[in-house]
Amino acid sequence: MLVDNPKQRLFLALLPPPALQEQVTAIKQQFAEQFASQAALRSPPHITLVPPFEWPSSDLPALTGSLEAFAKQQTPVAIQLSGFGAFAPRVIFIHVVPSPELQQLQAQAHHHM
């Protein structure tokens, strides 16, 4: 007997404060218009901590609860942005300057997952 257990493609990310989200979204809108790419507007401005992975849909409540507990243990991380980069040919991004705090958070998120 086959059991259908579909998976969802997810990633774990930090979302910037609303004011910064608005600024970055305006830049994304400008890029979408300038380069005729609506893909820029598919996801909110974010900093990826854990790249895309697949997770069973039936286990999403457990993942959500686990990540909520993880997030409550974290302290705010200062982020510095500097210029633009690209994952050619389709992704333009704002460089996030690496910091020990951000790298530690990313390592903890990977370990938690």
C-alpha cells in the first residue's frame, strides 16, 4: 500500500523590520520593472538562514512548534547591508555583511534543523 505524504519546499529566513522591508520592496519593484521580472516580487525581503529543503506536509505543525521555540531563545542580530550582488541569471540581492552574531545564528539554525 502506498501512502501519499506530500512534501512542501520551505526555507528558514530572517525578515527585516517593516521599515526596511518597505525600502527593499521598493528596490525589488524597481528591478522588476527595469528587468521585466516579476520573480523579484515572489518572496518578501529576507536573509536566508537555512536554504530550501523539503518537509512532509503532515509534519508541519511539529516543525512550526520547534521553530517557534527556537526563535524565542534568540536575541536580535544587527545587520549591515553593503551593495548588490547576483546569482546569475535570475537573482539580484543586497549583500549582507557577515558578522560573528549572524554566522552563529545561522549555524544554530542549521543545527536545530
